[in-house]
Amino acid sequence: MKQGMVIYAIVFICGAVVMSFEILGSRVLAPNFGSSVFVWGSLISVFLAGLSAGYYVGGRLADINPSSKKLGLMIMVPGVFFLAFPLYSAPISDWIFMKDMGVRLSPLIASIALFLLPALFLGIVSPYTAKLMICSLHTSGKTIGTLYALSTFGSIIGTLLTSFYLISVAGVNALIMAQGVLLFIIAVPLFFMGLYCRVD
């Protein structure tokens, strides 16, 4: 039961992080590309594409002997992206801006370059944890609904907290790096939980 609660908390936090990152993404793109409908359309589309790909990849990986340790590693990957984000985001954004590919394509390419991979890895979490919990903790099918509900609720909280409060009290890069630290923190317990699922 305790291990299940840890998994639920991790899914909630990852859901909050992905939407918080999307909100912050608008501030990352704004200096070069503004905040037009094209910027927001690009951001939303890229995050949805990343999450969709993550759900698919997560489902495939969940069929290859999933374990809590592997999940921890997958959560740390976007954590690395977030911690390094201030080092590469501005140069990439500036380079794409200088290429002047138009008001539609430029923010789309920048969104793909900066946000697609982190969104993909965060999308892996929900299907992977669902398989891990159902197999190793012998929970019922309702676990899937609970996990996705928690992920969505976390996304709501992350959106509101970031847009209503966090942006006004801290810088964008500082918040993204803090998210990276948070992902590392929640990944650590997974290396000691010993959850696994042998799939023949």
C-alpha cells in the first residue's frame, strides 16, 4: 500500500511538472517569437505530440520487464534536460529566430527542439506505472483510471500554480531547474522500492 501511494504521488507530480513546463515554455519563446496564437498553437501541439509519443513508448517499454528502477531512470532523463535548460534554450531559440522561417514555422520548430523530448519522457510515466502497479502490486484495472486521473489533476494544479503564483515570484530558468531537481528527488525512492514485473 505504501509503495502504491509513492507511485500515485510520482504520477501526480509528473503531471504537474509537464503542464508547468508548458506554461513556462510560453515565456521561453516570448523574447524571440512573441505570444501570438501561433506560439501557443505550436506549444500545445508539441506537448500533445510528445505526450502521445510517450504514452505509446511507455506502453511498449512496459511490456519489457518493467521495474521501479527503470522508471526512476526514465524520470531522471527529463530532469537532466531541465537542469541543463538554461544552457541550451536561449542559443537554440536565437538560432531558429535568426533563420527567420516565418511567424508560423519558427515557433513550431523552436517548440519541437526545446520541448518535445522532455514531454515524451514525462508521457512515459503513466502507462509504465500502470503496468508496474497492476503486475507487481496485483491491483485491479481501476488503477489505470486512478493513475490517469491523478496525472490530469496534477496537470491542473501545475497549470494554476505556475500561471497564478510561481511566475510572479521566480525566474523562468530557476523554475525549470527546480522542476529538474524535483524530478530527481521523486526518482530516488524508485531505486529502493524493488518493484518489478517479469513479462514472458
